[in-house]
Amino acid sequence: MTALSYHGPADLVLRYGEPPQLTRTAERPGVELGVSCPALGQPVLVLVGPGLHLDLAKAPTSARLQLPDGTVIAGLVSQEDCHYDTFLMLPEC
């Protein structure tokens, strides 16, 4: 992935917990997101709309985004950088 700046609908899956412990997911298809990443391997900043604030308050451990063009971005969510309307994802390379 090269530099990326995107705003629009995307499919979002948030995961809570890590295997082998009990985990759960929140699937949010077609939500409005802002996505910014300076370069491959760099953290991805994700801005969410008001309907997802509660999902972020529950402290997701990982996330997966699929953009309309088929681009998939997945990785761990930085707990120090997970706020009311944004989160920082550390992408899997």
C-alpha cells in the first residue's frame, strides 16, 4: 500500500479480544469513514462517524476495512490511540 487518503463508505469489522480467549466482532457494512496512511507499513488513522462511537468505547483489539475498490486494510488497534471518533490501526504487512 502506498500513501492513502480516502473518505467515503467502507465495510468495517472490529474485533474485541484475542484468541484463544473468547472474542466477538462488530460488523459495520457501508459506514462512512475517513482513512489516512502516509506509506506502506505506517499506522493508519481512521476517522469514524457518530454511529460508531460506542463501538470504539468498547476498546477493539483489531480492525479490518474494505474499501469499495476492493482494498483491504487490517491490523491491530492501538489502545493508546483509540478515541471517541478516531483510532490508529497498526497494519499487518
